[in-house]
Amino acid sequence: MSFISITAVEEHFAWLKNRSESLARYGEFVALGLLIVTVSLISIMWLKQDTRPQPLMDPYLRETFEFINRLEEQGGDQFWQSVVKLSLKGRSPLYQLLTVPFIFLFGRSEDAALSVNVLFEAVLLLSVYGIGRLAKNGKAGLLAALLVAAYPPIVNLSKLYRPDFALSACVALSLWLLLLLLKTRSVKIAWLFGASLGFGMLIRHFFVFHLTVPTAIFGLYMALLQTHPRRPSDLKETPTWLLTKLRDPFVLYGLLPAALIAAVLTASWYLTKAADPFFALSEDSGDGHYRDAGVSRCGIVFFLVVCVDHARRDFVRLYPLVRHWPGAWPCQATIIHLGAGGHISGLVHCP
């Protein structure tokens, strides 16, 4: 009788332990959802209370409203021509296109156009949480998401009708999927990662400066070095070893299709005639503030050296302050990764 009672008590405690773990896991998702909802509500309240206008000659806002005028006047008869006119000197107009439904729903205003950034805020917070969860645990992910939500440059970007904030969200999403792919070697995750790369390139062409090198390094690692044998036993066996690696189902059905998805999405705009002005590297980007000709004048090696130097100095300054926080690594990694590509973008945009 006592044996049965002890067994029942042990089973009851085991059930309670499993129940508490389940509640803790779901509690993290609930907390993340509450954080996203809170940040979204704050952004919406800010949109309603802030009456400062965007710059009168802001090209993104102006071209978006003109695009809607053409849609209302011409319908869908000349949709592609309208999309081409929406582009700024050959840049992909996906960010402006994503704002059109919000303008139709909430009216033609700056606030309605900025509502699209609320969507990207949710993507950013979810992605940073995912990075923190992969790096340590759910609590670290929640703290990282909270820190990014309160990071002043990120908050400032979310209040501007520019694709730069959307670019931050896309970089965080791709970085999360890349780390998740490295851990799981999932074919579905690989496809999602490829789609995120193509989507990021369509949001902002400077996306290429953020993830090209990490994608190439991790891609080669996952294809060749992550599984055994990691090297050929003999130099003569190198072709056979490479062929075996390329026949891996993860490479055949995961990495290669992911690369194809990213290439197709990128080419869907940048290989069209509409993107011709973009490749011409015009001195005037159309907004009076930026120039793309810096790429042709400055070497990419110089950009990378400055990028790494800025990231190193940021890390040296910030690490002693937050090294004991459980969410410090994913938060700092995300911010420095965004800042590294941002330094390159800023140099390219130098007047």
C-alpha cells in the first residue's frame, strides 16, 4: 500500500513538473505576444498624437501617393508601368507597394503609410526573440527583444517612412533563420531562409552588405564541413568527396532550392529593364540626399575594413556593460550586425 502511495506521489510530482515546464514555455510566447502588442499599440498611439509632417518633398511618400492616383485613374490596365514609375532610380518599390493596402484601409495620410512599420516591428521582435532562444533560452530571447524594442536608433527608424527600418527587420529575420538552419538542417527552414534573402533584397538593395558574407560562410560549412567526413582521406579522393557532399539530401533539396528561390526573387526586379537606372549608379538617387555612385569610387575592401573596425569598437564599449545579462549576446549580436551593414550603407551614401 505504501509502495503504491509513493509511486502515485512520484507520478503526481512528475506530472506537475511537466505541467510547469509547459506553462513556462507557453508563458514565454504569451510574454512575447504581449510585448509585440504593447509596442504596436505605442506606435499607433504615437502616429495619432504626432502631427509633425514628413518632409514635403520626401520622394517615398510623394511617389506612393502618385502611384495610388494612377491606380484610381487607370485601374489595372497599366499596373506594371505604374510600378516602374513608383521606383526611385531603379530601386525595388516593394516597401512602397506594401503600404498601399494600409492607405486604402486607413485613408491617404502619412500615418496610414507609416502603419506598415508596425508590421515590421512585429517581425523584428519575433526574430530577435528567436535569435536569443537559439543562443541561450527563452528568457534571453525575451530580454533581447525588449532591449531591441527600446533601442533608440531602431525606434527612430520606425517613425520614418523609409525602407531602412524594414531592412532592419529583414536582416534580423534572415539572421534568425540562418542560425536555425545551422542548428536543424531543415529543408523547410532552408526554403524560408532563401525566401527571406530575396525579400530583403527587394525591400532594400543594401541588404546585400548585411548577410552575403555570413550566408556564404555558413552555406559552405553546412554543405561541406558540418557532417562527416569533413575532409577527403586523400587528395585523389577530393572529387568523390565533393560529389558525396553535393548528393546530400539537405544540399539537393534544401540549400540549392533556397539559393534558387533567393536568386529568382532578386532577379524578378533587378534583372528587369525597370532596374536599369539602378545599375547605372546615378549621382542623384531622386531624393536629394543620397548617392549610389560611391560604390564605383570606393573599394569594397575599404568598406569592409571600416565596418569591422566600427563593430569591434562597439563591441569593446558595450560588452563590459552587459556581459552578465542573459539577453545581452543576442541583442548585441543583432544590433552590431545591423550596425555593421549600416556603416557600409552610410559610406556608400556619403555625398
